[in-house]
Amino acid sequence: MLRLNCFFQANEGRYDEALQAAMALTAKSQSHQGCKAYDVFESATRPDVFMICETWQDQESLDLHAQTPEFVEYAGILNDCGLLKIEKLEF
């Protein structure tokens, strides 16, 4: 299994747009093949930060997810709205 912790810090004035994209991506991704968990968590201490936490069955499932139209669309919005740092863990 794979876990991705995607930490997002929004550019000034772009948090709401980014969060909406993350929520839309989450809603779509939860039904993707091999998705075990997919959620968004807002920071309680920083108003410009949230995290997307994903768990995938295997690398193949993650690769297929990254090729979906919704991933391309919403990941593009996130990239335009701020900085994304991804931690990948295998277990």
C-alpha cells in the first residue's frame, strides 16, 4: 500500500479556490480503482494550509488515478493556487 500526504500552502487570496478544487478531487478520487482512503484536512493553526491524505492499493492504482481527467484538472488548479509538498510512504 502507498500513502501520500500532500501538504498545500495557498498563495494569498487563493485558499478558498484551492480548497474547493481539493474537495472536488477528493469526491471523484474516492471511487477510483485501488483507492483505499482519500480525504482533506484543514490546519487548525494556519489559515493558508491544508493536507490531502491518500491511501492507494499499489503504484499501478496511483498511476491510473494521476491520468484521470479530474486529477489533471484539479491538480492544475492546485498548482496555480499555491505550493504542494508530497510525502510518499510505502507500507
